[in-house]
Amino acid sequence: MADVRTLGQFQDALDKEMSWRVKEIGVFKVASRRNSPENKPFIRAGVALTYAHWEGFIKKSSEIYIKYVDHKNLSYRDLKTCFAVFGLKSRLTTLVNSKKSVSNIDAFEFLIKEIDNTAKLDLASAVDTQSNLSSKVFCNIANSLAIDTTPYDTRFNLIDKKLVEQRNAIAHGEYLILSGADFSTLVTEVLELMRQYKTDLENAASLESYRRSI
């Protein structure tokens, strides 16, 4: 993953992550406009690829943002709770799941002592797309980064029905018929979603939305 210590580096990283995906999806979109029976397998493959880039971009761009926040070297106290959780999740899990008083006491003491220390955000398991990036999973990821998902409400049907459901049908070997025009529309709408999320992350970084309000 590229170094993302400055806002400029963060924006460049997102630009690169987006641009190669747009180019690759674009190849399928252009080819789908040809009115030929031989296009059907190509369109089916294009739906699977479009989904892969949707999932891949949301996961990768979110991880880039977390890494950017991590490089700010803020304390847990200075971060919004959703970000602090990335560094304290293992201890919080102990508090939730452990029935042993000693373990719970140790975990809580750790949290108290760590709260003013520099946060160390764990990227390894921070973003889980569950290999099925539905609107519900997407919202969970966005909320974990303090990204408002309200503007995406009208796109949930697109994500769940037109993208995820059709991709799953193809992945499971079902015969799905999709016209070139329908596929082209799907690509346009998914790319709009990806760009919207990219913009939200860039705005969040610029406005330092990861900081706890005083």
C-alpha cells in the first residue's frame, strides 16, 4: 500500500485505486454495445468483474483511509470512537465475551491506560466485505469510518438486486440474460457509487472528520 501520510498522498492513492478499475470495467462496457449473440458470455463476465471492482474499491479505499488516519499519530481519546475501536477491538471483545472477572478487569484497566496513548489502528481485519458487499455490509463499513450512508439509501436496490444478486447468480452458474444496454447502465451506476464513496472519503480526510468533537 502506498505511503499516505499527507492529504495529497491520500488523494493520489485513491485516484490510482480508482483509475485502473474504471479502465478495466470500461473495456467491457464498450464491448457490450456491440449487438451480437456472442456478447452474452462477455456481458456475464462483465457483471462479475464490475462487482469485483465494487467490492475491491470499497475495501481498498477504506483501508487507505484508515492507514491515513493511523499516520496522524493521534491518541485514542482524540479519535472518534469508531476509529479508536480499530485499535482496541481485541480488548473490547474480551469485555463483551469473557465471563472471567480477572480478564474483564485487566481489559478495562488496559483501556483506561491506553486512552491517552498514540492510537495504533489494526488494518489486518478492519474492513470485512464478507465476500458479498451488499448494501447492509457496505453501510457497516461506511459507518465504521463515520461516513454518512443516508445519501446512498436510494441506491440500495441497485447494490442488492442489480449488482450483488446478479453477480451471485452468475457465480453459481445460473444462466442470466442481460442486454448490452442494461449492462452499460449497471456499469455507469456502479461507477457513480464508487466515485461518490471516494469523494466522501476525501471530504472526511480534508475536514478531519476522524477527530472527536470537543
